Amino acid sequence: MTTVTLPISRPARLPAPAARTAWLRDALAAEPDDGRSPALKEDVSCDVCVVGGGYTGLWTALEILERAPGTDVVLVDADVCGGGASGANAGYLMPMWARFTSLVAISDHAEARRIGEASERAVDEILDFVEAHGIDAEHRRGPWMWAASSEAQRGAWNATLESLSRAGVEPLRELTADQARRAVGTPSHHGAVVDPHCATLQPAKLVRGLRRVALDRGVRVHEHTPLTALRRENGATVAVTPDADVRADRVVLAINAWAGRLGELADLMVTVASDTVLTVPVPDRLDAIGWRDATSVCDARKRLNYYRTTADGRLLIGKGGVGLARGNTGVDTMWGRALRPAEVRRQFLRLFPDLRDVPVDMMWTAPVEYAVTSVPFAGWLRSVPGVCYATGYSGDGVGPSKLMAKVLASLVLGTDDEWSGSALARPPGGSIPGEPLRYAGSRVALAAQRALEGREDRGAFVPGPVRRLASVDPSAFRRDGRRGRERPSRGDAAPRP
């Protein structure tokens, strides 16, 4: 009998779900607890046990039922569905074209194009699903902009555009500096590219809507039921929870940043924190600066700034790379209040000085699992047979989670198709240096990146040693520790919101 203990349950010191993010607060107020997903108290058996009630877990449960009606699926979550990254992210629904050089690096131009085209279709599939099931996700169609918010970021997308051209696709369109400024009313844009096939939405309302549909279709959902261990027993896989066991033919781990706490996956990702600020509704003020549509933005720095508006006229602005997880347990410290609010405030004032007096509704921080390849990956655990996983979204999970659900469903159902054979269906070939080097080195790199950003924002000279330290990127390492030959471009490797 093989047993793996998983210290991934969330500690009791975390804030209540209603206080964790404004998204989750509003989603739970609009759709209160209906009593349909009680904590698991008695042992159960099923065909498939899904661990994690976010986008990946819920899409996977629904995909399995779509392909194999009648499959008995049990889903457990340590908190509530949407209590993790799916209820804390910035709500960008977008294809994977900006990750194209990363996709090429793990496959080739043909496979990267196939994944990119599938990710573009996934945007439509998600919005069609929302409409068909009456989910009030506050979604709006609008372009996504990859912008240079300082002169130094100009052309960060050139390698991606060249790689897309080699593949015979041109999904991204370049803007002049003036066009990029006028699109969202900021004086700090120096050029951009845009992907028109995007949308924004209220992420927690989407995931709570997915929960409702999954329950309606027969998925047995148990919230407040953390996984504590896995074991293989008499040909089945047993998912152990505090009060009961789930005995299943297959287990799917859809735990995102918590996957870094599994020994065999820890070296394939590093977990960083991202701070998010959401203002009160100010539609008239946004109109006054010229931001009148659903354009969403990420800039091209490594510790990116991201900003968008909401359907009710709020401004969201966030900052990546504000904190770092120590070892493989630090993810639990990356929830709650913003870690570096002053830094987010400085970027807010630099980008939107005319909105300096707009009141803030809520600020929060959440973890991002940054994969060694900067794109998600899936596979089977070596330590416990019958367990597959998907993780590594690197901050961009709303749309790609739909693709990873297709990968996981193909793995679980034993289907030999384009998804089980996809470049996304295998673990990365590289690895991040282990502890204590990872934490110490990453802290130095993040400090150098903060220094570099500050100088670039002011147009000041950046010393060579600072630039070299700031350029350190986990995706530059191979499993044997040598520098990789193929690397994502600077902007392409940046975590998305």
C-alpha cells in the first residue's frame, strides 16, 4: 500500500471567505450557501474524485460527464468553491497567444498554433456556457493590451510576434504609443500590442455558477473537506479527508498553487504573491479619462502591473511578484491583506494620476504558481498510481483551465486523442533550483527587479549587475541545471493576472 501525506489543507487563520476578496464577498452575497455541498462525514466510493473546486476542478468534472454520461464524480474542496485562485484572480479571459514562444519551447510551431487556436475557441466556449446557464459573471467583450508602461519595455513582444508570424498566424495587432495611451486614459504607455478576442468577468461569480451547474448535473460536491493524504489500496486510490475517505478509480488534483507542496512537483514551479486593488464604482471618472470600454491591460515588466475596469465602473489594478513562498509550504501565507500596498499605490498614481482620490473598496493578495515553462502542464503522479494533476497556470488560468480540463478528462477516461497527447499533457523538462537556494536566490532577483523597475520608470540608468540579477528567470533552467537554449521572451515569461 502506497501512502502520500499531503499537508495542503488551509489553516484556520485564513480570513472567512466573505472577507477574502471583493469578488468572493459579492458572489456569496448574490448566491448564498444553499446547503447542497456539505462537508464529507462518511466514506464514499466513486469513479472519479476531483480535488479542488476552482475552474480546473469544476470544468474537469463537467467535461468528464459530457464525454461519459453516468460517471460518478465526487468533488472535494478544502474551503468553498472559488475560495482559491479562481475567486481571487483579476478576471482576464484571454487566449494563450501572448505565451506563444513558451508554447513553441515545449513543442513546435504547429502544436503551439493548435493550442493557441484552441485557447481562442475556449474564450467563446466559456462565454457561451455562461449565457446558456444564466450565470451572472458580469462578462464583457473587450481587447487585451500588452503594453509598454515605460520606454524600456518597448518591443518586449517582438519575439512573440516573430514566432507567431513563423506559424502563419497574426492574432496580435500593434498600437502606437498615442493609441495605447488614449485607449485607457494613461500618460504612461509607450506602445502596445492587442489581442481583440478577449473578455473580462467577475471570477468568483463564474466559479460559483460552475458549482451550481456541476451540482445540477449530478456531481457530488463537498466543500470544507480538505485532502490530507492519498493512498493506493486494493486497486483503487483513496483520498483521505479529516472525517471520511473517498475511494475512487481515478483522482484528479486541481489544486493549483498547492501543487507545489507535492515533492515531485515542487521543483517545477515557484510560488509568488500578487496584490490586487479594487476601487469603488466611479464610472464618470473613468469616462472623463477616456476609458469607456472593456479593454484590459498587462504591462511588459517581469513583476507586471495589470489593470482593467468592471461592468459597474470600478478600476482594478494589481501588481505581480510582491512576495515569495519559502519552501513548499509558504503558499498558506499568501492570502488576505495586500503584502505591498504602498508599491501598488505608487503604480496606481503613476498610471492614473487623475484618479488619485478615488476610494478603494478592498485590497487583497493571492498566490500564483509560476511554472518553469510559464505555461500550464498536466501528468500522472509517480508517487501514487491513479492520480493525475494540472497546475502551473502562471497567473493566467481563466481561459487555459478549460483546455486543461480537456487534458485531464482524456487522461482520466483513457482517451488517446489530441489532448492526452498534447504538449500540455506532460511535465516540464526543466526544474527550478531547490531550497534553500531557490528562496534566497529568488529574493535577490525580486529585489533587483524592484530596483530595475524603479529606475526604468524614472528613465534612469540601470547598472549592469542589477540588470543581470533582474533577468534571472526560472524558465532559464533545465533539469540538469544548465541554461536552456530556448526561452520565453521577457514579456512572454511574465506571470499574468
